[in-house]
Amino acid sequence: MTDPFHPRNPDPKELDAALGRLLTPPNAAPPPPSTVRGLRKTLREEEARLWCAGPTGDPLGAVLALPRPGRIEMLLGTPLGPADDPTATGRCLKAALEAGVQSDNHLAQLVHVPEAVGTAEAATLGGMEWLAELQFLRTASVPEPTASKVPGATEQPSITWCDCDDLDPRTLHELLLETYIDAQDCPGLRGRRDPEDILVGHEASGVRHQWMAASIGTELVGVLLMAETPERHLLQVLYVGLVPKHRGQGLGWQLMEKANQVAITRKLPLSLHVDRQNTPALKLYRRFELQARESRVAWIAEIR
């Protein structure tokens, strides 16, 4: 008997139906044709791979795998609510991960809105691991100037800055690795990606990058990586981190104050993503008027 949920690469006749299923759950109205055409273009131009499962011509689930710089694959799956059967999408996710093992990529990631609880079930069926709920924070407008040090704090070390381009790659990689130690943002990523791959991924994010390293005296203590969104209407903090022995001294405030200054200079609102469980970071960001706008649930799987 034929397995109705066996994943397949859609043939040309059902390609639009499979692409539409990426954006809409079963029994929902299909997306606009223009949206499907945009996905067709992505599939063609970005060497993406597509799986679907369910009745031919009317799939119940689909997954698109998009290779991204930094040896990572971003997975887009059917949005599923609590009443939707996750089996088809879960089987497609498993097929995508199995195919990813044959690629040069090391990690696969899936994100979905928190309300898509059926997609979370599909991720589990597909063999993925829950990573975090990520919150997108931003200021309402161009930020206002703030104090250069934590208000009320005393005897804070003074930071000096240099461009990351002034560091040799090995020094920058070692600094990044040190800032990851016991970091509270997405701890499930520790040791999963090489520093070079992370930097390549950041380089592909946004435009007009400004990467800076923080020092106290001659000792490197942290990094601040920023870029503008491609539309150049937000300044993104791609990554901010301190080495463990210099945490809890008010230096995080100074790193974020630098980002605040850059946003003011460029006349752009400030934005970033943060793990919802990273309470100390959220407390710091709120002091810079960064407010939550939306959330996404992230899942990962190693495919190396």
C-alpha cells in the first residue's frame, strides 16, 4: 500500500500547490498568485529544495530548504494550528534534514510564530530540537541620548573601541568564542557553529556593517556587531557579547550605549533579537527603550 505521507519533490504540475502550502495550512484559502510566483523565483535562484507530502496535487504539508551563508539551512514549513495534522510536514522536515546531511552545511534552523503549535509538533516529528523563543525588539523611533555609564553605578571600567577589521581573524574568533561561554542567549547553540561561519552569516545580514571590539587597557573584553537592514530603515545589533570575567560590571550598558550612539548618528531606530529567557539582557534592553514587537520560535538540527 502506498504511503500517503511519503515526502516527494513536487512535479511541475503540483509545484504551485506545494509552494502555496508553505504559507497556508490545510483547508485554508491559497495565498495570492503573486506570492507563489515570488517563491518560485526563490526556488529557482537560490538553489532551494522543496518537499511535499499528501495527495498529489493537494499536499497536506511542505518544507522549503534555503541554503544560507555560514553553512546553515533555513527551513520554511507549513504553518499548522492545534487542529492540523503535523504528520505530512514532519515527514517533509525529516526528508529535508536527511538531504542536508549530503550538503556542505552544518546546521538547519526552522522558525515559526508561537501560535503555530502544530508546526512545533511537526518539528519534533522531524527530529529537530527546540532552541528558543526569540523576541524582536526595537525602539519606536531614533533613540534618545542616554548616560554613558549605568545610572547610579560607581567605579565602572572605561572601554576603548577598535574596528574588528583591525584584529587578525584568529584573535577575533577567539574573542567570539570566549563571549559565548555561559552566555544566556540561545545556549543550545554553544559549540554548534564555528566562529568563521557565524561571522560569514553576520556579514550576509544587512548593509553598512559596523563591527567593533571593546577593550579595557590592552585586554579585549567584548564585541558589538551592527548593520542596517537591507531597506536601511533600522540599525540592527547582530550580536553583543562580553567575556565572562567582565560581566556584571556595567559593561553591557556601555556596549549598548555605543549601539545607541551609532543609531542616533545614522538617524535610525535601534533593533535586535533576543532569547525570551535571557532575563538580564531583556532588563538591559528595556532601559534603552527597546520594546518587544513580535516573537518567533526557533528549532535547530545538526546536519554535518
